[in-house]
Amino acid sequence: MLVFDSVTKKYGTVTAVDNLNLEIPKGEFFGLLGPNGAGKTTTVRMLSTLTAPTSGSILVDGRQVDRNLTEIKAKIGVVPQHMNLETEMTAWQNLELHGCLYGLQKDIRQKRIDELLEFTNLSDRANEMVKNFSGGMKRKLMIARALMHEPEILLMDEPTVGLDAAVRRKMWDLMKGLNKNGLTVVLTTHYIEEAEILCSRVGLMHGGKLVELDAPQKLIQKTGAFVLEYFENGGTRSRFFNTRQEAIESAAGMEGSVNIRPANLEDTFIKLTKRKVEG
């Protein structure tokens, strides 16, 4: 479905994406995980034809991505990181405009708008100005807009950034529903829990490179299923173990308080990249 073949993107002397090789099959919920500056957004910009690779190629269904190929662009829906809705227009008008830009016939546009407003629970706000929407409502409308032309791939660049925990979880349910219906979803995020819950596979990016690629639980197993945390020399230290019993035995001779807990994807990322994921 989607292939990155030795893709590199440079801005002057800075290499934003470094020799990315990746295949994403149809129907997968794939996550690119990493801190700001890791290369996630640049990868999405290349796939969405907003910027061209310096070298290498990106293929969708065997055809190279090109901003001049309308049929390729029509296969892709994009939810950007930054809000870019028309705030002086209503929700309905925003979707109507997008449908017109993609050449959808009037009856098809109206049917899609009704379906997507209902899917995102925005039907009762259809005729309200977007400037009056909450952050969560704007994000849902951006997803609805990206789906108007019925793309085969949905790119979501930090779609829940800035949202509170309750709204973020509602967005997760919305994204799960999209993938359950067969849509291929590519998600970039620096929220570790988000990637662990939603994605069937994740790629860990660091310094423009793809440093690890696997299912979340398999990545966690690479470092150890349990973490022993303790405070030493002014900082919290961690040790990884395959079993809780091993962690308990290691903690037996320690002074001060210790904490033993199941490992998560954030532990794995920190261990593998030696860098804390930060917003």
C-alpha cells in the first residue's frame, strides 16, 4: 500500500529524515513516535506532497507520490498538526468547500457532509461558526474534512496535541473507528500512551532515523517487561527485567524507596534512544 524507499530529506545542512525505509500495508494503524524534531512531521509532509524528498521515493499502490498527480493526492487525507480551518465559516461550509475543491458532485457532497458530521458527533453544530468551537470540536471537524473525498490513507500529524485527557480519549475512539472500517491510518505523535493504545505497529524515530520498528508489546519485550525504579545521585534510575521476581530480587539489597511496575512504550523509547520524549 505505502512504501518509503531510501527516503532522505535535507534542509541545507540539516538532515530531517535520514534514509527511511518502511512499508505500511493496507488497513494498518501505524504510528511514528518521537520527540519534536525527530522527523515525523517532515515524513508526513513528504507523503502528503507538501515537500519533495531530497532523494529516494515514496510509493502509494506502486505509483510514486507526485504533487502533480491528482489521482495520487485523492488517495490521501491529511489532518495537520496546526489548525487550518476557515474559522469565519460554519462547520457545514468548511466541509462543503473541501468537497468542491475535490470536485464532488452536489448530491454526493451533501450526503458525505451529513455522514461525517454524524460520525464526529457534530451534527447539532453544523451551522455554527467554527471560531466558536472548542479545541476538540475543531480537531474532529478537521478529521471530517480529511475524509470528505473518501481517501484510502489518512495522515494524522499530532491530532490530539493541546487537548485535555478526556477529549483526547474521545478522539482515540474516533480514530479506532476509522481504522476498524478499513482505512489505513498513519499517526505521528509524541504521546507515548497514544501510540501504545492505538497502533498495531510503531516506528521509533530519533534524529531523522527510524531506530526501531515493531508492535508496541514486542518493542517493550526488547528492553524487559518490568522496570525497577530507584533514586540515586539526584535522579531517578531504571533497571529492566524479564520477570517481576527478578526485579524484586534486585531490589532486595537496595536502600531507600524503590518502585517495581510493568514496563511501557515510553520506557522502551527512553532506553532505546537515550532521550526523554518531550512535547
